[in-house]
Amino acid sequence: MTWLLCRALCVCQLRRLASLARLSPVAAALTCVALAGAPVLLARLGAVLARELGPSLADAAVARALVVGPLLAAAAAGGVLGLSARGRGELGPQLAAAPVGAMAAVTASALAPLLLAAAAVLPGVAALALVVAAASPGGRPAGVALTLVPVVGVAAGALAVEAIAHAARGRLLAPLVVVPAAACWLAAGAWAGDVALGPVGLTALSLAGSQGAWQAVAGSAAAGAALAAAWAWLAAVRPPAARRRALRATAVVRGVGALAAGTAVLALLARRGETRIGIAFASLLGVAGVVLATASGAGAPAPLQLGVTSTLLGAALVPTATAGAVLRGRWLWAAAPTGRLTPPAPASLVAAAVVLAAVAPVVVLAAVVSGARGGALASVAAMLAGTVAVAVLAGVLVPCRGGGIGDQLATFAAFAACLAAASVLAGLSGPRLVAAGLPSPVAAALLVCCAWLAAHGAFVARVRRGG
């Protein structure tokens, strides 16, 4: 039954992707080209990275850094997976009433989009990991272990979000499954010599050549399977969301023009349980980034940068979902007596404010732990503004309408693709602007302004067009 449901949901997701391709053929063609060329490009990037690192790959700190980055990024993707899992609700009204077990429903609804995502992402990740590991003392077998690190991160992120969702709905006993999972993680890390990294610490040791690679592969595989099983059980027993009292319309739209529209968008985002849980998870992920960087002995501004980057990846759900939320309420915007362009105008600023609220505690923690200078804060601010603009643009290209795991992961994949493209463009144009005589802060501000203009223009055009 589980496999039949998984196959049916795979067909549904492929049909949705086909409909998105018909709506945006140019974007679909570029996405296909990017997916096809990603393994080659990432292999070349891995060769450059291995050449730059050179003998330092034998350093335990460098190997640990190569593990921490993919682990936290995958945990952010796992958070999106956990937030979008709906169990029986994912099956639709026809199959939701069928005699299908809760575990089978969760497994099938998660397995279908994950298989598609793995087919798109894992070849590139494996190409990068294998090329980098080939230059390390651990060799290519260590690259196999490094490829499994994102799998462990996805399972850990999904489990953490599911535990937060249970706690938010008043269920405090079920999330206690996190306690033995955390104990096993710390015990495995203590045995591997790196408590914070847990079982994936073996991967860092294998890259440095001080541990067998196949032991690291077995440890990562066992940890990923155990965390995934714990998440599936928690998702299967998740209680339904409690009904909330509807807000009065006057309490939402009080104000004039852009102020009323911004208040309405903020209320729309804040009333969604996924947004509140996602912000809590993003802050938790950012704290984990600061702790890992500090435990690894990295000096400033590494804890600040890793913590803020992790928080941004976790909180990207808010700006990517903003376009879908506004499109669902397009009938209200079109009927409001404020003009057609005013209502969507403050939406991206509201999303940026929500992300800033998640980032602020992490910045304070990093400043207390390792200190933060003005230059580091300025670079973090530019990264924050640019990432939010890219996330808004991704939400416009592939709007998230709350249709389930596939819908959320499609938008998140668009965000990853847009972020990679923006990084390439910034890397190509930034040095040329500096060479032309612009100071580095001015060049960074100019690039961020261009990103925001593109995101805002696409946002307004999409809302006016609808669809």
C-alpha cells in the first residue's frame, strides 16, 4: 500500500511540475539545464576547492568545517520537510478517508517528493564530495561518507521541527523521543572525539585520515535511518492543529494604504502555524551554528557568519511563502480601495522584518560569545538583505500555495537555484565594480539594491497577473 501511494503521489508531483513548466517555460528550461550541468560544475568547483585547500585537508579543523556546512544546510531543508508534512492530509480528500495507516500515509507522502529531490540534488552533492575527498588523506571512500552527511542533516532537521510542532500543540510527551536521540548523538560524538558533531564526526576524522572511511559511512547511514524513523513516528502521531478564533477584519486592516496592507500581510503570516514553528526552528538552527563554530575553535567572525547563515536558511520559508500567501488573497487586494500596486508593495519588507526577528538573537549570541566588529556586521547585513530578496524572487517564480511537501520543496529548490545564480552573478560583477573604482561597501549595496528591485518588480507583476 505504501509503495502504491508513493507512486501515485510521484505522478501527482510530476504533473504539478509539468504545469509549472507550461506557465514558465523559460524558467523550466533554465532549471533543467542547471540540473543537468550541476554535477559537472560542482565537480569542477570541488577540484578548485581541493587545490586551494591542499595539505590543509589533513587538518581536523578543516575537515570538521567541510562537514558542518552541509549538515546545517541539510538541516534547514529537513525543517521545510517537517513543516510541510501533513500525513493523511497530503493524500487528498479521496484517499484520506481510506483505511490507510498514519505511518504509511506519512511515509508515502514524504517518500515521493524526497525521491524526486534526491534524484535532482544527490548527483551534484556526490560529485563535489568525491572530488574533494579524493584529495584528502581519506580518499574517495571518505567522499561517500561526506555524501551521506546531508541525509543525516535532513532527518535531524525534520525531527527537530516535528518536536517543536508537538510542543506548540500541547503534546509534551511525544517529543521526549528527542531525548534518547540526542543522548545517542552525543554518545556517538564522544566516541568519535567530537561531541557536537555526533556520528558525523567520524566523517571529519575519515577526511583527515585518522579514521576508517567505511566506519563513517556505517555511522552516518545508521544515524540517518534512526532519525528518519523517529521523525516518521512523530509525524504520524502529530495532533491536529487547534482551531483558532478568527480575527475581526477591523483588527487586521486598520490603517491606511501601505500600512494596512503590511499589517494584513503580517497577520496572514503570523497566523500560520508553519511560520511560527519555522522561525523558532531557524533561531534554534542559528544557535547550533554558533555553538558548532565556537566548539570547533573558529575565531571571529566565523561563529557570527555560520550562525546567521544557518538562521537565514531556516527562516527562508517566510519570504518564499509570502508570494503564495498574497496570491491566495488576491481577491481581497483587488477589491481594496488602495490601488492595485499598493497592497503587495510592503509584503517583501514584512517578510524581511520577520527574518530579522529570527536573526537578531543569533547575532547577539555570536557577539557575546566571540565578538563582532563593524565590518563583520555590515557583511552580515548585506548577506541578510540579499538572501531575503532572492527568497522573495524564488517565491514569485514558484509560489508556495501550501499544497504539501512537494509544493514546499519545489519552492525551496527554486530558492536554492536562485541563490546559486545570485552568488555567481555577485561573484562576477562585484570585483568588476570594485575595479571600476567603487568602494566595496558601495558595490555590495548596489548589488543588494538591484536584487531588491528585481524581486519587488517580479512580485508586483505576479500579483497583478495572478495565476
